[in-house]
Amino acid sequence: MPKNTQKTDDTTEFEQQLGELTADLQRTRADFENYRKRAEAEKVAARTNGQASAVLKLLPVIDNIERAIVYAPEDLQDNEWVKGVTGLVKHLEKSLESLNVQRIVAKPGTEFNPELHEAIQYEEDGTGDKEVIAEELQAGYTLNGQVIRHAMVKVTRQ
């Protein structure tokens, strides 16, 4: 075989190997970038799940404090202790807001939204087509815009 043909065959083989190795390197880089993004997303999800779990454990405490305030005797409404407990609830709500926890709006007259509200009771008294909240039975909350606990409500037609 002539020397020139040998060089051309070697060069072609070398270029082919170089192309394969370059493609392998590009795939490896892409795989690593995908892994990095997936790992970061999993880390964020784990942090959010942990935060949601901790908040969910605190919500019954807030519910109980709110119930205690609602059922405080009328003659004790101006008592400093009752005012302090009321201030405690406000402080807890501000702390939750700083964690991106928001209370779901479930005031009477608000339109019922099954994505945010859970109908526990239903009044058949209304005649209209629109379902609205008659009463909030338990507060609901969102964390970073995602529902972590639906608001439990009584619904009626209007």
C-alpha cells in the first residue's frame, strides 16, 4: 500500500475517533447538567416539604388559640391577658407570612373554590346557582402559593 493512502486512512480513523470522543464528552456534560438540575430541584422540594410539615404541626396550635379568643367571656374582652393572647395570634400570623404562609380567604359571601376550600357542611336554603361560603369552620393556608391545608367551610347557594 502506498504511504499516502496509509496516512489518509489513519487520519480518517483518527478524525472518526475524535468525533466519537467529542460526542461522548458532550453527552457526559449534558447528563451531568441534567443531574445537577435534578439534584437542585430535589433539594428545593425536600426543603419545601420539610417547611410544610413543620407549619402543619403549628397550625392546630394557632387554631386552638383562635378558638380560645372567640370563646372568651364577654366580660373578659378588655382583660390584659386576653389582649395578650390576641396579640400572640397576630404575631404568629406575621411569622407565618415571613415564611410565605398565607391564610386562605374564606369569609362569608366569598365564592366557594374547591381548590382552596373544603365544604364540610352544605345549606340547602339558598335558591341561586352560585355557591358561596356561609361560614369558615377552620382556616386554610398556602405555602409559596401551594395549598397545604384547605379551609373547611359551610357552603350555601346565593
